Amino acid sequence: MDSTLLGDYAAFAVLLAAGFAFVGAAMTANRLLRPSAPSRTKGEPYECGVETEPGQEAPKAPGSGAQAGSGATRTGVAPPPRSLVGADWAQVQIRYYVYAFLFVLFAVEAVFLFPWAAVFAGFGVAAAVEMGLFVTVLALGLAYAWRRGVLKWQ
């Protein structure tokens, strides 16, 4: 085997080992230096302040000024009653996924189309025909989705 080729592999191995060592050192430093104050409240799921289970009352923050049992705050005004939203299972409509899929589809088209357009002159007629077919297939897919009413937001 050629010694320069072996040297290239050795340099790659050293850089790979250095990368793994750096990631390991960063993770170890994070574990050793981070503040740790676990509590029951921190372990509960966070739902953006929306209560989903009936009868479950949100814990009051210490030092919030609430009087015990009175429901009044420092200003003397009782906070509005909390309304429950419903069950904790929310069903997402398929149209969100369709929009996301169409966005990804046309973003991928742009990824392929822009570099091709930058060097168009060097490709020739065959590449222009292939790119025309590519854009036509995507346009037909968009027309199909439009005709089926997938793009109507209700």
C-alpha cells in the first residue's frame, strides 16, 4: 500500500478521534457543571398553561402574593376562573400534513432547479428536456392537488 494513502487514512482517523473526544468532553462538562434542582413540578408535562384534566388545579407559585383560601392577589382582585379545554388527546387534521408535504416537495424542487439553472449552458438540450419533464411532473401534481380541493383552507 502507498505510504501517502496510509498517511491520509491516519490523518482522517486522528481527526475522527479528536471529534469524538471533543463531543465526549463537552457532554461530560455539561453533566458536571450544570445546576441540578429536580422537583416534582419540573417533572410534570408542560401544556402551555392549559389544563386538560377536570378537577386538576394549577399549583400556585411561591411568592405570588395569593392569600391562602381567599383567591385574591396582591391587587385584591380575584383571578378569573380557569376553563378546561377538554381531553389531552388532540386530533390533527390531515391538511396540515398535506401542506407540509407540498412545501417539502417544492423546496426539493428548488434545491434541484437552482443549481441546474446556474450551469444551464453547459448541459445541452437533453438536460433541458429532462428538467422540463421534472417541472411538468411537479406542475401536474400541483394541478391535481388543486383540482381535488386539497389546497382550500377551511
